[in-house]
Amino acid sequence: QQQVKQSPQSLIVQKGGISIINCAYENTAFDYFPWYQQFPGKGPALLIAIRPDVSEKKEGRFTISFNKSAKQFSLHIMDSQPGDSATYFCAASVVGGAQKLVFGQGTRLTINP
Amino acid sequence: NAGVTQTPKFQVLKTGQSMTLQCAQDMNHEYMSWYRQDPGMGLRLIHYSVGAGITDQGEVPNGYNVSRSTTEDFPLRLLSAAPSQTSVYFCASMTIRGDNEQFFGPGTRLTVL
């Protein structure tokens, strides 16, 4: 049973466009929602994270939007660049359990120049 | 700081063989975790540790053992390898004094024939 469902599985965006990746979760005890970025042959690296007490968090071109009532959150990449081409994972964890992340299935993002 | 290191980078085993995947971190992090990454499944937690001498099971622990005798090292043992354990394995560490960021190693790609 996948507790965090991520879509789409793959995404192609033109340079300068907006990339949007969506995640939905089931466990209402989740209280920490990070996004990880992974380049080929590398381990995942934290990109941005949010807690459910805010509806949006922005860091540079990356924004997380969070909808607690719908149990959904999404990653928006503005002005997408070829260097953003990577696999993106959403994840979630419960209070005090950030070392036990539950990951989504991943989205392979390709930015065409 | 080397961060989180994993050895070997690649490994091929025959069914029934045993081996140990090594993981070390030099950041004095209290928490360490092992994940496996499979296509379309994201990353799934195998085992984790909240400190030396303390380990617990994650989502997919069967067929794997761990121990944590020091803060720095967290080896993962495959007792009798099976083709279903073909995967990419990532070790991660995290400090309880930080903002919940897990730092991942570069991974070990394991093939079981």
C-alpha cells in the first residue's frame, strides 16, 4: 500500500516553462513533507520541505504548495532550466520520525532546451 | 567532511550468497537509515537506527540485518541473497539537532543472479 502517491511518473517541459509535480498522502499523522532531487548515479538530496502549518513555501524558483484538507502537496519549478532535469521524490514523515521517510514513486523530469 | 560514504559502489552476487554493504558518516549524526530504490517504487525504508546500539525495522526488513556498534558505521547485511533483492541501496544520516534533513550516500547497485 503506497502511503504517498506521486504523479506524473515522467514529465517533459520546455526551458523557461513551469514544472508541476503532485503528491497525495493518506496518513493524517504526517507532519513533515520534503522534496528530494536525484541526479543519475547520485543519492537523493533535499530540495525543499514544508510543514502543514503553512500553505506555501518558496525557495528561489522552487515552491511547495500544501493543501491539508485535500491531503495533497505539489512542487512547482518556475523558469525550468535544463540543469533541473533529474528525478524528484516527494516524501512524508510523522512527528519525530523524519529519519523514517515514506517516499512517493518519483517523477523523471526532463527540461528541453 | 566526506559526508556519507558507501562501499562497494557495485556488486554482483549469486543467489544464496551473503554480503555486507558498508555505510559510514563523519558528521556525528545520531540517526542512520537504509533505503532501497526500485523503479516505480521510490525509496523504501529497510532498517534505521537512532543511536549506537539501537536499531529498528522499516517497511521492508525481511532478508536484511543491521547493527550499530558505533555512531559512524551502519552496515547492512544480506543473509542469503535473492533475485528480489536486486536494487540500489542508499544509506542516509540525520542529526536530531537540525531541520530534519537526511543526507544520502552515493548508493550501492546490487545485482543478484
